[in-house]
Amino acid sequence: MGIQLIGLSHAKQKLQRSLSAKIASLLAMSGTNNVLKGHVAVYVGETYQRKRFVIPIISYLNHPLFQGLLNLAEEEFGFDHPMGGLTIPCTEDYFTSLASVLSGS
């Protein structure tokens, strides 16, 4: 029993290291390595000319409106899309309005 738990612990650590490395490489490729800790860069717009926003990840992720946008992004782009970063398929005006609401809550 103890040996199985140690093996499971090692497997978990390996998985965390490999996921961390993968996330770091994706961030480096997308040019988001200059984003402050606790924030993430997102690209907003409905055309190929999208605007980059840097948002606080925790406060936004917990809000149902932002979760809805993430669901739309997943449906439209999946998790492997040309911008290399997280792309939100809405208008810039809508996103800035949402950001001001989320910043106030």
C-alpha cells in the first residue's frame, strides 16, 4: 500500500512538471511571457485583427459572464488556434464593458 502511494506521488510530480513545461513553452511562443504573475493575455475580437488584453485570471475565471465567453472560445477555436494565446470571440466594446463590470465586483 505504501509503495503504491509513493509511486502515485512520483507520477503526480512528473505530470505536474511536464504540464508546467508545456504551459511555459506555450506562453513563450505566444509572447505572453511578459505578463504579470496571476494574469493572462487574451486576444479579443471577431476578425483577424484582435486586440491584446492582460487580465487578472482568478477574479475573471470565477465570474459566470467570463466563463460564458470561455465556453464560446472553446466552441469556436478549441484549444489549438492560430493566435497562440487565448482568443475570445466577442467585440472589443463588449469585452471592455465586461472588464469594467468585473473590475468593479
